[in-house]
Amino acid sequence: MLLAFAFLKKVSLPTRMQKGILGISLLGFLFLVPSTPSYDNDLYRYVWDGKVTLERGHPYGIAPSDYRLIHLRDDDFSQIGFRNTPTVYPPVAELAFFLSALAGKMAPYFLKLILLLAHAALLMGIQRILQSRKMHFSWILLYAWNPILWKEFANSGHIDLLGVAFLFYGLLLARKKKTQTLLLLLASGIKPIAALSFFLIWQPHILGALLLFGGVCFWNLPEVFQGISQFARFWVFYPFLFEPLTWFSKILTGTEQWARWIAWVPVFLVLSISNRISQKPSVRWTLVFLAWLFFSPTINPWYAIWVIPFWLLEARMGLATLSIFLIPSYLYYENQTDPVFVRWVSFFLLSCKLIWEEFFFNFKK
């Protein structure tokens, strides 16, 4: 990807070659649709949730191991992770799982085809903005040929790609306020962190009231949100700056749980100053998401897709290399352990790369 970008950026790309670049991206995705997920088992839970929704109307508040669902088990049941925990996925994601479940045994492939449509939409959206900004077409390679795209979505089938498509069009391409709001709501229904995007288009005090109301509902509906609550309170995977926060929290309060609340402080701090750094939604979203990612207790490699399409539009390569720095997380997934210095060195180098870009190439207001 990076070698192709470095070479093609120096030459003029005729329309035929541009179509070829997009075609390779789409065909590569399609080629991997029938593949079995590697280093991941989320797709099996997606399919399971879809079957439960067909059976019961929704999958919330009941774990796969529950005896009431024993008749739904098949050969893939053993592949499902966290079988004793109810689903953690928001409603729009569950709707996609439900639609794929209508295809029966072909559900995993049908879901990946939905992701292929999201991928095609993102390619068209990125191409449209590159043309409007008169940027070189080769910048699209940082998304179109990114190994994270093929591994985590074409192979593993993560639903995030659909949310990224909604977010991209909502922030950058929607013309009407109602359309923009709808698209951002759909993105938030795929991954709740996308709700932070509302701070970029609405008045903060209005959204603050909505978030407070949603938070109260969340913590007082344990049966519906039991799985999401457990994930938010206890799950940790490949953290970066969250680890120092747990040490700090334990020293001050005697428990690590406060670290999850403290982690939101830098997120809202960055959010509050992002408009002073740039007025561009793509830049502001990237900064806010990075603040969340670096302090999050959970960092999965496919999270990079939430910022790569936005960052490349600013002619920045830093986050395209994020997929490289997250490679050690696959070792962590396999063994649930890793040399801590490898993780810290990876994120330190990424941070240096991003700071270098910002220091030498100021964002245009």
C-alpha cells in the first residue's frame, strides 16, 4: 500500500488507472468474503444475534449460553466468544445482523456483502471529495488498499465499516441538517463513540442534556443493557494510556474503576479545543477519536478505520501507518499477553509521527 502510494503519487493517473485501483480494492474485498475469520470470532456472535432476533424480536438481556436458546445452537456455537454475556451491540448493528440472518446459513456472507456496499460507498465518497479539493487520486490508496480493510472487514466481517460509511457521509457530504442528523444517529447505532460527532454539528449544551438522559437510561436498564454495561465496566484489551490511568486511580481511590471515568477527561478536553485547531469536521473528528482511542481500555486494530478515511483527506499519512503499529495486537489476541514495551514503543512511534505531521504541516483553517 505505502509503496504503491509513494510511486503513484509522482505520476498522473488516467481515468482507466483510477478505475483499476478502485476495482482491485472491490475485487480484493469480494474475494475474501467467503473466507473464514482469522484471529477473531466476532462474526459468529453477529450471526448468533441475528438468529436470536429472528426468534425473540431482540437479543438483549439473554446470553448465548442460556438454556432457552439451546435449540438455536449449531456447529459454529463453540466459536462464539463470551457465551455467558448478553450482546454488547447497539440497535442499528443488530438490525444489520437481523437482515443477514434472513439469509439462513448464508448469513455470514450476506453480512459481508452489506459491508462491501459500505466499502463501495466510502470509495465513492472519498473520490468525490478528492476531486472537489483537487487532490491527487493516489491518496485514496491509503484507504482502498489498506490491509486493515481486507483483514478486519472482508475477512473478519466487523460491522464498524458500515458505521464509518454513515459517519463519513453525515459529517462531510450531507447537505441537509436532517439528513446529517439521521446519518450520524445511524453511525452511533453501530458504535456509540460516533455520538461524539454530534458535538461537531450541534450546540454542546443540547447534546450534553441528551447524553445525560441517555446515560441515566443506560445505567438503569440492566436487563436490556447488561452486556454493554459489562463491556463498559470491565473489558480491557491492548490498552495504551489507560494503564497509567488505572495506576493513578488505584493510588487515589483504592480501585481501578474510576480510571474509566477519568479517561473521558482528555476526550472532552480535545473536543472543547478542536474548533480552535481546525474548522474542518474531518480534522476535528480525527482529533477527538484519537483522544478516545489512546485512553480507551480497549484498542482493537479495526478501530483505525474510523479515522483513516478522514485523515487522508487532509493529505496526511500518519494514520495510514496506524494499521502497521497495531499489528502486535494480533499477537495479544492470540496469547492474551505481550511484551508491554512493544505496545508502548508502537504507540510512541505513532504519536511521534502524528506530532511531526502537525508541527511541520499546519492544518488549513
